[in-house]
Amino acid sequence: SQRAARWEKGVKVGEGTFANVYKGIERSTGRKVAIKKIKAGEMKDGLDMTALREVKFLQELHHPNIIALLDVFSVKQNINLVLEFLDTDLEAVIRDKALIFQNADIKSWIAMSLRGLEYIHRNGVLHRDLKPNNLLIASNGELKIADFGLAREFGDAGSKMTCQVITRWYRPPELLFGSRFYSTAVDMWSIGTIFVELILRVPFLSGETDIDQLKKTFHAMGTPTEQDWPGHTKLPDYHEIGSYPKNPWWNMISSIGKEGQDLVKDMLKYDPVARVSARKALEHRFFSSYPRPTPPASLPKPL
Ligand code: ADP
């Protein structure tokens, strides 16, 4: 097609569930891009939707901490998304044992994630798949939220939504109990678990099944009471998990300091209504207190 001619497709750099990702170059400028080619052959109705969702949301969202969609074109039956090229992601950063993180670095990554997320929520969108692998890192160190294949609007308050979203380890308890009237708080839980993972350098709650995920969550943070989380026993898939005692689990992240522990606790409140919003989280003392967040260009990055 005419539009495809603007981009030169290079080597394959990644494979996702619904797409192959190639390195590419804008012919007129030499700018590096990523070309995400949606797998057409295996495309069923559901898969088709993820590409459409990604295009729809990325066309509307413009923010320094959200991946930029530069173009969309089709060749034969295939849809191709042209995205800004990003060198690495937060998962690779966390796993690279050669890298040492300071608290100021963690503060910077969490602040950038929250700025992108606050903008997404302000525009009436839920991301619904936040995980380290979807927080991409640009060559200048800027963090950008990617992969809007599961995103949706929440403007229509009170509308029923599927609970089969968010990769298990980052999924909040209300979704694990089958809640269908959730909101922006689901994304905040994901950021909370990513925050803890940045401190511990291992996933915080790594359940092997959905039930095991709830078990690990309650084992770590105590089984919620009616007071902690009003009404949770009425959720569609509620079942008793066992009564784990409450202990000061935040002691295991004491290295981040009191303000950081306090913010993590606000992000991981069982009651979604009580959980902190992205906007409020950005106003938290953690971000204004010493040490200052590391400037993006000075953040640690794999070679
Ligand atoms: P997933 O199904 O894992 O969410 P994606 O389809 O979004 O994956 O991407 C698959 C892989 O392609 C990623 O893990 C990453 O290695 C690479 N990738 C995706 N987007 C970009 C980008 N904008 N720049 C560079 N690499 C990318």
C-alpha cells in the first residue's frame, strides 16, 4: 500500500500473543520505529478486537508516558501498527542482576508510570494489563505505558465488564472474586504490585492459579475482614480462602523508607473504593521527600 512505503520493515524483535513485532525505519527521517503486525491467519473475532482496541485508544491518547502510535496501515489482510521504538522494558530491567537500583530510581519509574496512568484514567480509559513487561523504556530513560489490547472505556458507569483481564500476578482481589463493576482501582493494584517488585526484585504475589493467587495475596497481607473490605463476601466468585493473620508485611519493603511503605499500602488496599487514585498517589509525600526521583537519562538500563 501507499502508506506502507513510508516505513522500511527490518528484523523481527519480538513475538506477542496477537502480533509479531519488527524493527523498522521511517524512510524520510531514518527514525527507528516498531512495526507491530497483527497475526491475521489465526485471527478470530476476539483477536481482531485487540488490534482495534489498541488503535482506537492509542489514536486518542497523547502523553510523554504513553507509547506513541505513529501510523496504521494494512498489507493484504494484515493490520500493521507503527509505534515509536523502545529499547527495553521494566521487566528486563528488574531481571538484570547486574543493575543496582537506588530508591530514587524506583521513585522515578513509579512516578512516570503514575503520570501516564493518571492521564489514561482522566480520559476515561482503563488499561487492564499493567505489568513490568508492558512498561517500556525509551533510550532517554523515559518510561511509556504500552499494550492497550485489553483497554476499555469506563465512562458508562455501572456497565458490566469481564473479570478475565490483567496478568494473574498483577490482578487485584476484586477481579479474582469475579467483580464485574470494577474501575480505575484495578490498575492501581497492578502498579502497587509492580512497586513492590521493584523493591524486592522478584514478583511480589506469583500465584500459579487464580485460587493460589488469592491464597498468596491473603497469606502475605492477611485475610480481609468485612471492615477492611465491605461487601466482598457478596462478590460473584467469592469463596473462603482460609484465615491468614495480619502481620506487618510492609516490613519486607522497609528499604524504601516510611513514605514509600505508606504509599504502597495505599495502592494495595483490599477495598477498591479506599485504594488511592493515580492523581492522589502523585501528590503523596513519597514523591516530594528526599531523595529526588532520578532524572530519566540517569536511570540504570541493561547494556
Ligand atoms: P505481548 O503479547 O507480550 O504483550 P506485544 O505484542 O506488545 O507483546 O510485543 C511483543 C514483543 O515485541 C515485546 O515483548 C517487545 O520485545 C517487542 N516490542 C513491542 N513493542 C515494542 C516497541 N514499541 N519497541 C520495541 N520493541 C517492542
